[in-house]
Amino acid sequence: MMTRDELLMSLRTEAQRIGELAPDVVWYLFGSTLEAFECAADFDVLVLCLTNEAVALVRHELRDACMNLPLHLFLLTKDEEAELDFIVAEGCVQVYPVSSVTKGTFLGEQRGQS
Amino acid sequence: MPEGSSEWTGKWVAQKLRKNAGVEAVDLLATQVLRIVRKNHQPFLVGTIASPRVEPSTIDHLLNGLFLIEIIANIPPESFWTGDAIAFASRHSAAFGGMGDLLSAIELPDVSRYVKKEFAFVERGLHQHRKVSDVERVHDRMYVVKRQELCDVTVVLLNEYELTADIVRTARDRYGVFTAIVLTNPSARVPTSLASQAAESMGSQIYTWREFLVRLNNR
């Protein structure tokens, strides 16, 4: 069974790799991945991009990852996010870049829980 | 795990189903075949795969193998079933879907008869429409609606709460050309401006289910 830390490590590795191609992309987790990790049927991942081109690139680059992990992608531009206010409304948690707020507190990372 | 492999899916599904209240036991018979023993119904066999686009060749080894598979679950959410694969599964009396469908099917006495509620609702509504003469399924979420004395409408069903440009463009990549998008989620919000622009740029209109039923009356 994949642990929360393993999921975070996989996502951050992908985020770092793709970040070299599309800078200023921010990654979040939301939904059942946060609420009930052990029971989650898939992993809800929001990727916030500056442009449509960056959205297309991120989706393209995540093709293989999506076949090796049950990732449910929600990719959108900052303009779309401003319309939907999704991040606040859904309580999304930023996982990359690692922010000072989430580092060490998200999903029990600091305590090494799985 | 190897790239493009489905082998991880069997273990993944087994781990998830063992936490299901209706499930008594899960036996991994092969890397992609599980026997699910239920508390209230007969056991059944599920085949698991991981494919971005499910074709008959993707599931042939499961349906023509040693086991009598009653449902096939494609585990990655970022994927779709082609019409040919759905027909192939149907000829082998197997239901199809993803992980969510498998979790719903577990509640049924006969898992092989499982149909996603969203699809059953839409197909029934279309068949009962007075202007509709026939409905052809092209892929899992794509249908051609044939109408009496009016041109065909090619429609894609999207069940998202929020419709973004990426979802519209991903549907176009998966399914090809379509003229209508129907939001089947009754709680769906208004599409983003970019989603509407994306649909318009590809010659498609976005409708709610109710709006689409009205649209079918018009040229």
C-alpha cells in the first residue's frame, strides 16, 4: 500500500521535473486524498498554471505517471481558479513548491505517519 | 513499477476492497484477477487494468483467459473506454468501468449487469425523446444521437462539478470531433470562461441535461 509520504515524494519528483519545463506551476492535493487517504480510490491532484500552454504541457508530461498511480488531475489556469475559487472552497493543500505553512504539517509528514 | 504495466492494479484494488464493508475476503488469483467474496451476495471475479485508452486488445487476455471475469475495472481515472472495448466486454457478459464503478457494482447481486447510473439515465432519456430515432454509443462518454428529419448530434457527456478548458480539450483529444457537451452532474457549476471559449473554438456547445433535451428539438 502506498503511504502518504510515498505519494508526496512521487508527486514532488514529477513537479520538480515538470517545473523545469513550465515554471511557476503550483501543485495541490484535495478531496478524499486528504480526508480519508487509506480509503481513497484515487488521488485528487490540482495543478495551477499560468497559461493554457502550461496546462497542456503538464497534462502531457503526466501521461506515464497517470498510468502508474491512480491520479485524478484537475488542471487549470490562475484565471480559471479566480473564477471558481476552488482552492479555498475545497481546502486544497499545497504540496509543491513546499511552502513554509504546509511543510512538516501536511498529512503527518513531520511525524512520519503513513 | 514498470512503465505502462497493469500489474500494480490487482494489488491496489485488493487493498482498497479489503476495507469495503460489504466485502468479506479478496483473493488475488493472478496479478490482474481478483475473487471478491461478499457478505450479502455470491462471490465474483474482477479483472483490473491500467490503460489510457481501453481497446479490445487491452482486455482480451482477461476475457479469453482462464477466468470467468464479470467486470473489468480500468483503475487510472485519466482514461477512457472505446466503444469497441465496451462491445467486446459486453459480448463476454462483463461489465466495464473504473474503480468507482467497481465499488458500486459490489452492491449488486449480479455484477456483470452493472451499468453506471449516469449512462443508464442519459440513454433512457434519449431513447424516450420524441425527436430521437436511434442512439449509437461511440465511446464510453460519446454518443451519436440520430433524429427524425433532423441531422445527427454527436455528444460527449461530462460529469465534472467544474468544467475547465483542460477538461474540454482532454475530451476532444480522447473522443475526436463532437458538437455538444452535456454536463450530466446536476450540481455542475457554470463552466469557466476559458472552458466556454475552448468549446466554441472547436465548434461545440455546452448544455445542461435539460437544455440538451430542448436542443434536440431544434436544427
